[in-house]
Amino acid sequence: MWFEIKRTAHKLSLRISRIEKYFVSDPQLPLQEYAHSIRLDGDIMLGGLFPVHSRGERGVPCGELKKEKGIHRLEAMLFAIDLINKDPELLPNVTLGARILDTCSRDTYALEQSLTFVQALIERDGSDVRCANGDAPIFAKPDKVVGVIGAAASSVSIMVANILRLFKIPQISYASTAPELSDNTRYDFFSRVVPPDSYQAQAMLDIVTAMGWNYVSTLASEGNYGESGVEAFVQISRESGGVCIAQSLKIPREPKPGEFDKLILRLLETSNARAVIMFANEDDIRRILDAAKRNNQTGHFLWVGSDSWGSKISPVVQQERVAEGAITILPKRASVDAFDRYFRSRSLSNNRRNVWFAEFWEENFACKLGMHGKRPGSPKKCTGLEKVGRDSTYEQEGKVQFVMDAVYAMAQALHRMHRELCSGNTGLCPRMYNIDGKELLTFIRAVNFNGSAGTPVTFNENGDAPGRYDIFQYQINNRSTAEYKVIGHWTDQLHLNKDAMQWTSGDPSVPASVCSLPCKMGERKKVVKGVPCCWHCERCEGYHFQASEFICELCPYEQRPDQNHTGCQPIPIIKLEWHSPWAVVPVFISVLGILVTTFVIVTFVRYHDTPIVRASGREMSYVLLTGIFLCYAITFPMIAAPDVAVCSIRRIFLGLGMCFSYAALLTKTNRIHRIFEQGKKAVTAPRFISPASQLVITFSLISVQLLGVFVWFATDPPHMVVDYGEQRTQDPENARGVLKCDISDLSLICSLGYSILLMVTCTVYAIKTRGVPETFNEAKPIGFTMYTTCIIWLAFIPIFFGTAQSAERMYIQTATLTISLSLSASVSLGMLYMPKVYIIIFHPEQNVPKRKRTFKAIVTVATMSSKLSQLASERPNGEVKTEICEGMDASSEYKDVIPHFVTYYTTAPIFFTYKFIFVGGYSLC
């Protein structure tokens, strides 16, 4: 392998030697000019590689001249060598020379040109070569190049580095930034004064992130620089996350006609990815901008250019509008004022060492130099008196500083090497006649000095410079003047002045380059599979809140989402208020009932010795009226704000009022039933019909209710709770926590169940005693009372339990329960006591004593009722006339009991109505 490389290099060097011309341009100038290179004599020779011309087309190696990227940089190397040679402190009595070549922006052409640098290291054997006359040829002694400055493009540097490392020639680039060149195992003799694209890619990613862009496309020129830069950007963005690549497109090395238009159309396929990350050479940048302009995409794309774009003018000439807003990056630099003065002083007469300067002159001043000028057809002829910066625009090219820093880095390494190898000697000593490239590389990697712009120049172990970048934006101001404006810098982290940025038509707001718009507050991202930057937004519904960017979580049970569903807040706690319509109506009925009940009690107390009050059974009436009063009064603790005391009162008195009422009524109806049943069998009175016995029976029944309540207190002490489930509506905004006593529906049923059992039993007895004479101890009013009460409570059950799922449950159930209790009390009060009070107040003449009946008379009435029922069953269709008083002697003992009998006709034989007018004060119904 080594033999083949040497053999190829030898043949190429012979060919180059044959075509070389050299002549003395001026006896006063110590230099020689070559057709495609510049040569400066010196004690130590440095090589230089610059893209003086662009890439040629259709097989031509070189194209148009590059004024800034080529000539400016080349002149920077010449200027730096001049300064070093004049500096008595740097390389004293040692002159630097140079051999500078044009790479024509093509890696293969540059490789062929760079073989010039290794000619002196290749052993030649020209004994077999003869001239036409048979004489041996005269070979020009090749220059021994100890180090190379360049190249610009990474693809060129990589190609050249592969050759130079074979001959151990150190190389310092001023512009190559491909991350691949950081591989110290493959490119061990390569160093650079600019940071690698891995730093640049990180800086560009930081810019994209700062702009809020998460969906971008990449565009790279084919070759190491473009492809490696994009690869680094993609790798870093993948590791850091947050940025997705919509498309990664490549510009061919030899693009076909219409290729750039196709690239623009492909970029438009993902139109949301407006930001385009470009690692492309200057020519490709110019052509892609032109294609965007042709396709009417001015203002659509958001260009983010690498240092190959930097702050160059040439890519955006006549394409200012389509490039407006472009963000570019360039290794941190400063303009070298001394170079400006030097370059402005260059003319055709004092810069003949630059073989391309005449071509630059024609291009810069748009004129033609004589018949052999490079601009055929140009009507204007050059006078030679034109001046750079006066008769043409001039702005220092961005990499001038780095070219000078690269030359100075080589000079500093040689100086330290000279100081160590030639201690105390001026000029070259024998130990430096043949400089060892590996030893020189050690000195290069150890340099540390302030460069031409005042920034430190150092190298790490891979030969890379530290990352320091300036961030530019291409802006068009109000005067329609376009310029690059510094908007920030990057040194390990981004410092960006967003206020200094402007976009199309001067708009200061940052345009978007996102796959999906950010979700609103309270929405989670549902990521599209395989594209983490694209998502659908889903609202956190119901009681869920946005816990993170991608997750909705359920709020704690006692909380609800806030208005934006970004967090949780306590659910408001409510209770039944006194001013609520659900409370006003029950309270009104209750107050009215309490007033009427109080009036009845006062009336009964006032007239307690009157016949009507005595005939009603004073003791049982007071018990019944107490129960009615409690049924009305329970409304107030049922509506009052719950606490332990209120909850205790509710438990005790909720069923107690009904228990008092129906225990008293049950005792009354049971007594009537037993009296009549006993009268059918015997003339003796049944047991326990005295008032005292009735009270004992009544309070025994009431004690069962109280015992149940006390057991409830012992097993489950009263306390209040907040029920969040009762009004947990589908819309969290309407959710409420209900403050109430801890009384479940089952507990309520048990509390009222005993009273309802008494009510049902009382109703049964009322049905059984429905046939007794109506004036006999209130039987029929009690029956009507119980029938009506049953209807009320049958209506209560579906209303109360049917609203279990209603949002108004607490209000409806409380109102229903209290009104039902009040209505039950009102029925008892109205049917049993209001007629009596009416007579007592408005008809006192009827409130007089009657003759007392004996139990025997009552037995006789019961016996006659039985006989009458039997007789009625024997008459068809009820069309009969019954007389009961037959056989009764006017002087009999029942004369006063039954003075006369009223005849009734009925259509049903089993239904009879008996109307007895008892003269005694003892009645059953």
C-alpha cells in the first residue's frame, strides 16, 4: 500500500514538474510566480490551500473567482507572513516562505494540487527520463513544506489530511469544521483554529430551542462538511429531545438541472417545518435561495445557516428578500483593522506576487485588463488606478482572522521549537534543517497565545479550538438596506437578544416552526407514534387535571379541577340555608302548625273540665298534641347547620314526634276495638281501659323508640360529615360538598320505621272499628286521619328515595321529610281537634254534660249491631225497612240509650249505617 502511494505520488510529481513554468517577475521582488500557485521564498516553507475559484462545471475543474472567500483569505496568509517576518521577537533571523495553491472548491482537484507539498519527501529516480535530444532533464528542486495552512472546506481538508499524515506534515485549518476531523486516530496531524461542527450543531440546536421550534428540516451539501454537520445536529437533537427532524435532504455534489427546485418542493411537503438547518457550501446556499425565490416561497422558510454561510455577502446578493430573517452562525471573530489597511492599499503594481489578483481586479471593479483579460466583452477597461474600498464595496471576510491565527499558530510552534532546538542561536540551526513533523505537531498542540483579534488561540488533545460563536441575523431595515446584525453569542451556552431580532417585513414576533401547536391549558398531548414532536391535544375531562404535559390525573375525591384544569382546588361546601326556597316553605308550615297546636293546647288547658275535653280523654289528648308539636318542631333542627348537638337532636326527635302521635292513636283505637269485641262476648268490661292504663301502654310504646335511639347513639355516635358524592355532577363547576349529619338512608328508615309500624297498626284498628257508632269515642275521625296519613307517607317514599341521584337531593329530601311530618301532624290536628275547638269557642251551648251510659248499654248496642248485620244479609238488594225498637218496652233500661231508630235503605246488603243517638257522655267514635 505504501509503495503504491509513493509510486503514484512520484508519477504525479514528475508530471507537475514538466508543466511548471517559473520566471522572475521583477528583479527587486524575491519571489517567483507559478501559473496555478503562489510561491514566496523563505527559510521555512509553509503550504497554503484556498478556494480561490468555485467549482467548475462540465468537466472544468475551476469556475468563477471567489473574491472574499478566496482572495481575502489568501491575502490574509500573505499579510500574516509579512508581519511575522518583520517581527524581531518571533522567529528571529528566520524567514517564512509559502507555497499557496487553489483548491477550486473541489476535493479531488485539491488532492492533486497538494501533492506539490510532498514532492521533496519523495525519493526521485529520473535516470530513465531523457529529453528529446537525449540529454538528462533538469529538475527544479522542490520546496520542502513543513506545515500546511488550510483547507477551507471540510471535504477538502479530509482528502488532503489523508495524504499529509502519511508524510507527517502538520496541517492547521482556518475553516474546516466537520466533526469527523476530531478523530485523532485518523487525522492525527490535523488541527484547526475554528471549533468543530459538534459545537456548532449544539449552538444551532440551542438557537432552534430558544426560538420555540421543534419541527425542522435539514439540508446538507454532499461531502464531509455538510453530511457530518447535519449528522451531528441530528444526533445532538435526538439525545437532548424536543426537536424532531421532518426531512433530511442532501444536495448532490454534481446537481442536475432543476435539482434545487425539486429540493424546495420536497421541503414544502412538510410545510409546518419552516425552519431549515443548512450545512451547505456557499454555492449551494446561493442556489437554494434562488430556487426558493423562483418558487414564490419568499418569507416561508426560516433559514438557520452554519459558518459556511456566516456573514458572507455573496450567497444573498440579489436574493435579499428570500434570505431575510436568516439566522447564521460564525466562530467568534473580530475585524482585523491592520488587514483592512493592508488590503485597501493593494494594487496591480504592488501585489504582483498574487497571481490571481489581476483577475480579482477585473471582477471587483467590473473592468477588463487588456486583450488577455478574464472578462471578455466588458466595455470598461481597467486603468490600474482604481482603489479598493473607494471605487468598490469592501468588507472584511469572516475567516480572515482565523487564517492569520492559523499562520501565527504555526509560527509560534516553530518559534518554540527553534528556541528549544537552537538555543542561543539566531537563524536556522542544523537541527532544524529537517524538521520532524511529529515533533512540530507537539509544539503546535501546546501553543497558547492571543490571536489577531485578541481572542485566545489554543488546541485540545484532538486539535480542536474551543467553541465560541457569534450569532447573526440577516435583516432589512426601514431604508431597505440589508445587513447582518449580531443578535447573540454562544460559549458553551446560548446568549440571545430576541429583542434585536426581526422577521419578514420587520415583524418582531417569532414565526412558528412546529408540527403541532402547543396544547392549551388543561389539555394533554397525545403523541403521534414515531413522531414525538407531533401530537393531538386532548382535554382533561371531568374531574381530571393536567398533571404533566402528557398525563391527565384524577383530582382527590374532595377536590375538583380549577377552571383551566391545570390543578385541583377544594370543592365548595354547602348546607341548607334558611333563606333557601327549600327551607322557607317547610319553616312556614311548621311555624303555622306550631302556633295552631299551641292554641289548641292552650284551649284544652283552659277548658279542661268541659265535657268535650273530658270526653276526648284529656291525658291521651295531651300526649297526642305533644307528638303533633314535635312533628312541627323537628323542621328547625333538620334545616339548622349540622353540628354534633344538632345531629343528636335530629336522631332523638326525628321519629319521636310520630311515635308520640301514633302510639296515642293506636292505644285509642285498640281500646275501642277491645270494648266492642268484649261487648259481643260478655257484659264485663275489658282490662286496661282506664286513663292510667292507657298512658302506661302509650309510654311503653314510646320507650321502644327511645331505646332504639339510645342503642344507635352507643353504636354510632352522632357526627357531621361532608358528602362529596351527593352533588358530584358531571360538570365539576357545579360540584358541591354537602355538610350534613352522618345519617344514612338505612338509619333514617330504621328511625322512622317504628313510627310507621305504629301508624300502619293504628290504621288496621281504624279499619276494624269503622262500623261503631260515629259518636262513640272518635273512631271514624281517627280512621280518616290514618287513611290520609298513609296516603301522605306513600307519596313521601318515592319522592324521598327517587331523588337519590339528583343534584338537589339534600334540598328535596329535607323539604319532603319535613313537609310530610308537618302534613301528618296537620291531618291529626285538623281532623281530631279542630272540630272540638270550634265547638268550645264558637258553640259553647253544645259543650254541656249528657247522661252517663253504663257498659251494659254499650254491650246492648254491640249486640243489636250484630243482629242487624245478620238481618240485612237475609234481605235481597237491601230494599228493606228495618225496625230495631220492636219488643222494647218504653220503660226498659235502654230507653234512654236508644230513644228511636232511623230507617235506612241501601243497595248493598252487607253495608249498613247505624245512627245511634246516645244520651250519655260516653262515646266510642
